[in-house]
Amino acid sequence: MDAGHTSVCPALIRSATSEDRLYSEKLILGMEAMIKLNINLAERSYPIYITSDYNSIGKSLASAKISGRIVVVTDSNVDRQQACDFMEALGNAGCNVEKYVIPAGENSKNLDIIKGIYQYLIEKKLDRGGTLIALGGGVVGDITGFAAATFLRGINFVQVPTSTLAQADSSVGGKVGVNFENKKNIIGAFYQPKFVYMNVNTLKTLPRREFQAGLAEVIKHGIIMDPDFFNFIDYNMKKILSYDIDVLQYIAKQNCTIKGNVVEQDEKESGLRAILNFGHTIGHAIESAKNFELLHGECVSLGMAGAFKMARHLDMVNDETVARAVRVLESAGLPVRLPGMSVDEVYEHLFYDKKIKNNKLLFILPKKIGEVVQLTIEDTALIRKVLTELF
Ligand SMILES: NC(=O)c1ccc[n+]([C@@H]2O[C@H](COP(=O)([O-])OP(=O)(O)OC[C@H]3O[C@@H](n4cnc5c(N)ncnc54)[C@H](O)[C@@H]3O)[C@@H](O)[C@H]2O)c1
Ligand SMILES: [Zn+2]
């Protein structure tokens, strides 16, 4: 993964040591306009731009040699909060652009919405030189990407993620798709965007609970791969929660670097990419047992707390490491216990997971902060014990 910085202080270009990341203000002080990273996937390679406004969208489109007609797909909330500024930036860049708005929320992630997008594109006579831009969270990104992957056998696709989860996770990696017959993400494709454009300032209009829930995936990235990044998050939590733009840009950069590295090594999820599911085994089970009342990141936080507890019982980590992980999750305002939840119900949902092999549960467990391993856990008493400790 190459980090090309368009206009960032030289201190960021060298690789940071644990100590100077801890005292990060020095490192990120003076960070300006735009950071550029590259996801290297042969002919599907693409850049990610991390910035704090929409002003460079025209330049980014030109670099990707995108000049045809553009349809921006967004949802009703993002339309109210962000679309005006975004459309203005596209207009200033002289783009020929239209907007298609879908209802906000996970319920929109279905084939009827896709059908509506296809009909709109046909009505507008979008041709193979056309481009779909996803302006929104993970829902808009997944839907728009799927429409772009399939319309005319594939047209240009650009991601402009506006939620913490989308900036940390869903906009990088090329997984697109919809839910079908109550099964999440069961229909989809791997379809990489031409580029990803992240304006971290968009996080300010995101509902606070959504903002914090997305931090679970950020903390996850530190735990699975990068202890220095975990330290950085721990040390800078107050700044993160007060939307310090330099800190948010640095965090976006590290998220994309970590997720990008994993995706570069395992684009189609045949091995390494599984570590991104840290916290998701128990997390997904809680999410469906609670009927999606809790946000995904909140469930992943509970799942990560559970994974640390399980690793402790298996003597893989010590009490201090568990306490530290739990403390950082709590400092982000994330849940680490869910009193009153039924152990039986969550236990049952654990076995519905589509990633289950031969009815054996696969867990990603921490060896330390910065390293995880994938293990099959057959000890059902241990699984129940961990759930009891969580609820
Ligand atoms: N493709 C992948 O690799 C991948 C990875 C993880 C999750 N996902 C998918 O992502 C989806 C969840 O994404 P999400 O958490 O972003 O949900 P979301 O897209 O529903 O966004 C959450 C809420 O915030 C609103 N919102 C988004 N940005 C906003 C902004 N800047 N200002 C105001 N409101 C804003 C949305 O309208 C919505 O109400 C799920 O469908 C999940 O399956 C995909
Ligand atoms: Zn997740």
C-alpha cells in the first residue's frame, strides 16, 4: 500500500514509532488539505483521498479520467445534511450531474430500491461512460456499488462515505450488495470503486450515536493489527469525540491503511480478510437476537469485549490487557455489557452465522493488542460462560 501525500507535513511520511504516535499532536500538527493513499489491486487499483471538504472532488474525478454524466445516489438524511455542498462542489467543477435520493435506513438495502435506480438510469439514458457516486453511509455505498456493478455490466463507481462506519470500513474493499428475504448481504459482488473520497467533516452531522458506534470498527483495526494505532486512539479519545479534524483525518488514514493492507492480500476473503471479523461472531448474534435494535458497532463492541473475555479464559491474554481493551471501548461510549440479554437466545443465533463451517464456531481471538488468531471453539460451556459474563 503506497501512501502518497499531496500536501501533508513531512513528519507524516516517515513511519511513526510508537512513542511519537502517542504524542501525536506533534505528528499531525500542520496536516493540511488532502492525504492520498493507494489500494493496490493490479488493474483494479484505486486511490483514497482523505480531506476535510468537498473542494477537490472535481480534481479527483479528472485524475480518474471521469468526464461523462454523473448520478449521485444518496439517502434522505444525507440529502438534507450534505448533498447541497457536495452538488455545489460538483457544479463548480463543471460536472454534468443529477441526484437520486433513496429513503434512509437498512430497509432500503433491497432489490426494489435497485430496480428504482436502474429505472432512473434508463430514463436518464446513462451510458457506459456514466458514473454513479455513492454519497452516504454503508447502506448507500453497498446499494450504489451493486447498481454500478450490474448496470450495463458495470459502470464507473465512486464512494463518498459520510458515516464513521463507511469511512472506517465499508467504503474500502469493494464488497457491495443488498439484503434478500431477511438475509443480510446475501446478494452482491466484489466491485472496486474508481476512487474513494472521504471528507471527515461530514461526521459532524452524523447522529452522535452513529458516530460513536462506528468507532468500534476503528478500535477493532488497532486491536487486530496495529498496537501503535490503538495507543493513538486511547490517547486521543477526547479529541476524537470533539471532532478534532486533524485527529479524524489521521484516524481515517490509519483505518484505510490497515483495511487496505488486508484487502490487498486477500481481496475475495479466502483467508486473512477473516481477521476483520474480530468481534463479529458474538456481535452478529447479538445484533440479530436484538432484532437490529442496537447499532452494528455497538454489537461489535460487545463482541470484542466477549472475545477478550474468551481469550482470557484460554490464557491467551492477561487481565490487564482485557481491562485496557474494555476501558478504551467504554471511553468511546460503546457498550461492553448488555444486562438482561438472554444467553440462550444469543447462543442460538451464534449458529445462524453464514460463516459457520460444519456447525463449528470460528472466533477471532486476541493474542495481544495488535495481533489476533482465528480459532475453532468447540467448548460450548466456555461460550456460554463468556455470554453470561457479558449479560
Ligand atoms: N461493504 C462492506 O464491506 C461493509 C462493511 C461493513 C458494513 N457494511 C454495511 O454498511 C451498512 C451500515 O452502514 P452505516 O452504519 O453507515 O449505516 P447507514 O448508511 O444506514 O448510515 C447510518 C445513518 O446515518 C445517516 N447518515 C450517514 N451519514 C450522515 C451524515 N454525514 N450526516 C447525517 N446523517 C448521516 C444515514 O442516513 C443513516 O440514517 C450496513 O448495511 C452494513 O451491512 C458494509
Ligand atoms: Zn462490522
